[in-house]
Amino acid sequence: MANEFGILSYGAYLPRRRLQRKVVAAANGWFAPGLRGLAKGERAMANWDEDSVTMAVEAARDCLGGLAPAGLEQLILASTTHPYDDRQNAAIVANALHLGSALRVLDVTGSQRAGTSALISALSGGGKSLVAAAEHRLAKAASPQELHYGDGAAALLVGSGTPIARMIGAHSETVDFVHQFRSSDRPHDYAWEERWIRDEGYMKLVPAALAALFKSTGVAPAAVTHFCLPCTLPRVVPGVAKRAGIAETAVRDNLAAVCGDTGAAHALVMLAQALAQAQPGDLIAVAAFGQGCDALLFEVTPAIGALPPRSGVDGALARRKEETNYLRFLAFNDHLALERGMRAEADKGTPLTTLYRNRDMITGLVGGRCRNCGTLQFPRGRYCVNPQCNGLDTQEAHPFSDTPAKVMSYTADVLTYSADPPAYYGMVEFDAGGRMMADFTDIDEGKVEVGMTMRMMFRIKEHDTARGFVRYFWKAAPA
Amino acid sequence: MATGIRDKVVILGMGCSKFGERWDRNAEDLMVEAFEECAKDAGIGREQIEAAWFGTAIEEQHVGKSGVPLAMTLRLPYIPVTRVENYCATGTEAFRGAVYAVASGAVDIALALGVEKLKDTGYGGLPQRGRGGLNNMFWANISAPGSFAQLAAAYRAKHRVDAKDLKRAMAHISVKSHDNGSLNPKAHLRNRITEDDVINAPMIADPLGLYDCCGVSDGSACAIVTTPDIARGLGKKDLVGVKAVQLAVSNGQEVQFGEWDGSYFATTRVAAKRAYQEAGIDDPRKRISLFDVHDCFSVTELVTMEDLGISQEGKAIGDVLDGFYDASGKIPCQIDGGLKCFGHPIGASGLRMIYEMYLQLNGRAGERQRPDPVLGMTHNLGGFPSQNVSAITIVGRYGA
């Protein structure tokens, strides 16, 4: 099995807050009483400082386990909610992951099947690729989408080696079936009638793609042990499975109750969860719908048992905080004209020259390690900070992003502007040495203590709303 | 080998505007208010001033840059005017420039003036401002109270102090400063408060509540300094000598290196040691008559009293609660109300502290007057506990 081609590793990330659908339905009941029928379960909701880029970074870190893979040729980032239209989003992710500059990167977008299309492309290419898919989905208040959607990301490393799953085959059907759309000047999706989407869309296009897949691979549909098909419409997935000849028992939960539909990322999120639960020999079929259908078939290998433990979807689901404040959700998604106060007016312009010179420090959290005395320090300076050393130009690059840190001091600040007050921040000391004053994120009120272990996470530091620039940096979150 | 400035320079005169929300006055009016008092006290005219140092920190929101605003406002006769800024230690930095100019023999008489007009910024607290292009990209989203609040967390962890005990000592500090401020006609805040008021006040940055934070004020203060001989020649008796002026500035060790534990000011310890040495003071707890320290926040004052070597490390809570630093205590701290109640117009604060020591040493402190003070020490801090400028001045009876 050595030097086979396939999926080498997987990872996933879901934001910690889970918006309770019943509070959304209750708040909007006066206007849209029909939402009551959807008022069950919860959906993953990005923190104010998360977007598709930051979630992709977290999923990729989960996938890579702290190591930049040797020989990585390509990073593909799939999303319909890339923060930038013109600035390669995948390049930000690559910098945050320390993947080096000798890398091909690609932003894939434009369809709910962008994630699977990116994966098929990577699996067809031959080289080693990291495929990440992430969505931070926006929906109008009181829309069904607001309840159906979720935010999240998944990542897969594909290439030659000892795959945990090898691709048996893939098939794509492309049909301009417009079940929903969002033009480039609009923030929200516009959708057509669900019954038509079900009957003419899913029930016809997905079975056709699966039939072609099974025909070309020679695999019997009944042999499939895991069937992943994102879909928020009721009863559609079992119907598709039946029509395709896949056993009902193979149909995987689409995470609607606990996460919501993460759009272009969701097929990969479901695949990542299937891989975490699969046994050697299992057959996983993945399909994604949107202007046609992508269908992929994988066979899980014995190497799955040797994969180091990771968070995956189940770990991300367990890292959970119930959100019952619908107004906070609206505010985080910029649906409320909040009075943010004078402190929010400060100019957040980023000198791009400065950012470029310091990109490893800012995007990669790279500091220095002194060759003379071993002192770790952030940021890197020309002179070593150790007063017994003060060596000139003695520091080599040292990344801090994957080192655990402990809280040394902290506060909860209601004076400074924060999109989610109070602002938590404090001094953290890295376990291997080095320290920094860092913003904290994903903190529960009153749940910070000196000595508590933190993990650095790549997040939005500030939105420069005057210019439309997103400024990223690293923050400390409870480990 | 340098011997320091002890008694090489004396204060010829001082002035201080009323601090507070001076809605009806420009920064320039406050500068004139302080300067008029100062020049009259010194008994000289502006033509006798040979050099000036002008301290203001957030100049872009009131007078603008450079030494020109001072020269224009006071109509100084084409003398050198240096504008200085060193965070909240700006006032002491201006004083240091003037003192050093006289001590060097370059000039006979020099002026230091500090001013800030914070109530034209529109903010309740200190205004939000940039930290520099690169700093803006990686500094945490810190405010002044939020950075100093962390002292409390680290201090509690280090000395195993219960949060309530620390908060009560912090409350005592603020109550004491309000008591003192109530007797000071130039103070911004003159109301008395109780410990319960402090403890129950709205939280600003945990554990600092509203009454743990100093006043944000408009104001100006200034000093004219000269040599002892010239002062005597101008008819001055009972001279107030400058015993020491010391600054220590963080170099990144606290925020980047592994030694500092977040519970104290590394700079203040160094600056205090050097100041005692310069002033020839072996046992400050016995020799200093009065303190005015940088009580931007109650916890800062508590920690500072240890860093100055007055309370033992980890024991300041006891001294505070025993009333050691009260107006009636062994060594009063913030006898004028401090930053807490006199107010904190940034560029003026360091000079305001020296002003109170000067009044006390001259027996002109009115209801606040302490019997027979000999040495007064001021501590003026700027920045954040993790990276700051700590400025210390000791003034006292000339020759003492």
C-alpha cells in the first residue's frame, strides 16, 4: 500500500458558539411564524473574529498536526465566502501555516460544490495537495437559511504515501440548475421553491451522478458503507440513497441538528467525520449538489488506524458553547446598526509595506530563537532580549503558533472597543519560553485564571471598515 | 565620575492651574494660568528664562506639535523650547530637561511646563489612539485600565492574596485620595467616597472599577528652576532643592524575557534605587516625608509602594489598611488627592506632583499642610506595566 495515492490526513474546525434555533424562531415569530417548524437544535456560529480564512487555518492545523508536510505542492481553498475577491485567500492561509513560498495556491469558489470540486482536482493532479474548504455563511434575518446554515471548515491532505483512504473514482455532472444564487454585489442568497429543488434537482441530478460513478468504478452501490450528501431539505437524502441503490443504513447524519449546513465546506466536513469513524475496508461515497453534482468514492485503508489523534468534527462539536442571544448573532454578522462608540472610530489602516516586511511575524506568529543563548522571543529583534546576551542578529526564525502557553496576567476590559465585550487579554508565557501580551478569544465570562493553558489561534484582529481590509493576527484561546 | 544633581538646582517658582473639566478654557489658557502663578512666585519676567521644556502627550488633540505652542502662548523671546513626550511621565521629563540644563551650567534659569486638554477629545477616559504601524498589528487591544488591571491578577497569584482582600485595600487607597482631594481647591474631584462606593462601582477592567481609576482632566503645571546662588541673589530663602531626578525605561525584558512576573514595575525599582543613591537616602521609609505617586489606578499605587521600597514586597496591603499612607499616617501618599482626585492631564501630572511637594516644603499647602516636611518624593509612570517609563523626583529642603 506504500506510495499509493489518496487521502493522507483530515481535519475539521467548527466555531465554538452554537446558536440555538429556538431563540431565532422565537425572536422572529412575530414576522415569520413559519420558522417555528425549524426551531430545533443548534447551528455553528462564527465568532466575530472568524471568517473562512481563519476557520480554514484551524481545520488545516487539525489536519497537519503541527507539521508542514514535506513536499507539499499545492494549497486549494474552497469557499463561497472568501473574505477577499482580489487578494489570494489561500496565500494568507499558507502564510499562517508556514507552508513556504514554493507553493501553488488556488482559491476555488462559485458553487456549493466548490469543496468537492477542489478535492477532485487535487486527487486528479498527482502531487501532494492540501485542500481546505470553509464557509462563513450570511443569511437574511428571519430567513430559513439563517437556521439551516452553519459556519465551519474541513481540510484534507492528499498525495502519495500511505493513504488512509484511496479514491476509487469520481464523477461530475454540470447542469446550470439554479436552486439558489448570490451575485457578486449581494451579501445574501436568493432561493427558489424547495419542492422544485427536491424533485427536479437533488432527486434527479444526484442519482444520475452516482449512477455514473458506480458504473465507471464497477462498485455496487449496496457496498457503500458511508454516504455523505449535504442537504437541508427533509427526506431528500434517504430518497436519493434509495434511488441510487445505497443502503439506508449507510446514509450519514448531515449534522443539521448540531452544526447546520456549512455550504461548500459541508461535504468535506461530513467526509472528515466519516473518516474519523470509519473502519478499514469501508467505502465512503460523497456527493455535493450545486449546478450539477460531484460524486466521489473512497475506500478506507488499514492506515486509518495509525493516524495520530486529532480533533476532527467530533472534537469540534464537543468544543461547544450554547448561544442564546440572537442579537449577538445578528451583530456578529453585521446585521445590526449597533452604536459602537467613539473608540470604534479609530483608524485601522494597515501600512501594506509594514505588513509585507513583517508578514511572518504577523501572519505566521514567527519570533526569534537566539543562537547564542537559546532565548525565545516575540517579536524578533535585531538584539537578543536576554540582558546577559544582547547578541546582534543572533536570532533565527522561531514559530510560536503551535506552542501551548500559560496565562501570566489577564483582565476583562469593558473600556476598550470590542465587538464582543468585555475584551479579554493578558500576558501569556509559552511553555517552551517566550511571552507576549495577547488578545484572548473564545473566553467564557469569569473563566480565566493565572496559570491556565492556552492555544494560539489565527483570528481577525480588526476590520478596517473604511477600506475593506481584514487584519489578521494570533490570539490565545483556552486549550 | 558623575555625582548626580543633588542640590545643584533649586526650584525658583511653581504654578499649577485648577485641574478638572475646564470646558470654558483652551489649553493655552491653562498654560497661562499655571505660568502666571509660577512667574510671580519666582519673581522673574519671561525675558529672564533662557530655555524651556514643554511637555504634552496627546498634542494632536489640542495644541499641536513642537515647542512652538509654548513659545507662542507665553511669548517667549526666541529661546530654545524643546517639546517632550514620554507617555504619562511627560511632565517629569520636561522638568528633567530644565533641571539638567541648569545643572550643566548651560543656562541660569529654565522653565518646564506641562499641559493636557483631555476634555476636548470627546472620550470619557483617555482617547483611543494609534500605537505605530507595526504595533497596531500585534499589540493586544489594551486600554490603560486593562493593562494595569493585570497587575492585580499577577500580584494575587504571586502573593496568594484573596481577590476581596486586594479589592478592599484598593478601595482604601481611593477613599484616602478622595478625602485628601476634598481639601484641595485645585483638585478635579473633591467629593468624599466610601469603600463600599469603590467596591460596588461599575467595572471598567476587572478588577478595576470606576473608582479605582483616576480622573481624566484638563490642566497645566510649571516650574522655573535655577541655581542656589541665583535663587539667593533673587532674595529667596528656605530653598527647595532638587535631590534626584531619575528615569528608567523598559527595554523589552518585561514583555519579552522570562524573568518579570507581571506583579510589579521593574523600571520603578531601578529608578527608585538610583534616585535614593543620587539623593543620598539610605532608609527612605524613615527619611521621606511625603509621596505623590502615579496612582493612575488604585492597584498601581499599592504595587508602587513596594517598588519604591517603602512597603515590603507582598506587604503593601497591610500598610495601606493600617493607614500608613493616609493623611494622618506615617508617610502620607497623595496628600493633594493624587491623579485619582487632583486629576490627570497627562503632560502636566509629573509637574503637578512636584508642585504639591514644593507647596508642602514651603508651608503653603493650606488645609493639607503637613508639619515640617523635609523630603518629598514623586513617582510618575507612563505606559503599561509590561513596558513603561518610570520617572522619580526627590525634592527637599536645600542642604538637607
